[in-house]
Amino acid sequence: MQAAPTGHDWCDISTDVLPVDGALEWAVLPSCGAVVLFSGTVRDHAEGRTGVTGLEYEAYLEQARPRLNEVAAEIRRRWPETGRIALLHRVGRLVVTDAAVVVVVSAPHREAAFAAARYGIDAVKATVPIWKREEWEGGADWGTDAQHLESARGLG
């Protein structure tokens, strides 16, 4: 994982453990009274699958990294008062309770911070080409919640 940037957007994909606390601390600004953090972690079940032991994430990096930046740009377009944005995703093999994705948004007020963070995770899931393979007691296969990729601007 790259170190926190000097700018106001931190978008990255890495095999390293995600810096959840570091992203939260980085997003704090004197002008922002609200910081919202969403951390998506590997859970022990999936739709129709119990006993999930881990996930393996793969990304089409040449497209995924630019799309993370597009999501950040769209957040700034919709919520211009946004302070800092972190959109971080892990790839490779993860086990139950590992952080797979982190979205952090700071803004002057909570309404914008919550809305922008919610949009951020929804847009990452819908627009960034990252796939997961689930491992569970009965075998391993691609996740059951795959969806067609969309444009960040086209999302509600």
C-alpha cells in the first residue's frame, strides 16, 4: 500500500493489509467536522454458502485504479465541500475479519460525509473491476454477487 498522499484523494489497490486507522487519521482536516469510515471485512458466510474461510480478490489494475479516481472525482462533483477521500481495496488472499475495502470521507457536516461515503462504497462495488473468489467448507468458486460494471456518473 502506498503511503498516504500529499493531496486530498487517496485511491489505491494493494496486496498489503489496508491501513484502516491510518486512512481515518489522514482524512481529518481542521475544516471538516465529520469523518465517515466504511470498512468492508471478510465474513464467514455468503449467500447460500456457510463456513466461508476466506476470499481471494483479483483486479484488472489497468482499469481499476483509474476507476477509483473517477469515483473520487464524482464524489467531489456531487459533494463539492468534501475534504478528503480514501478509496482503498485489497487484492490477493484474505481471511475472515480482514479488511477488504475501506472508504473514508471527510466533510464539514455529517450529511455530506455520510452521503458521499455511501455513494463511494456503492460506486466502488458497481464500477471498479474487482472480483472475488470465495472459499468455504464445501469448495471454492466466484462470488455469487457479481454485477455488470457501470459508470460512476450513472449511479444514483
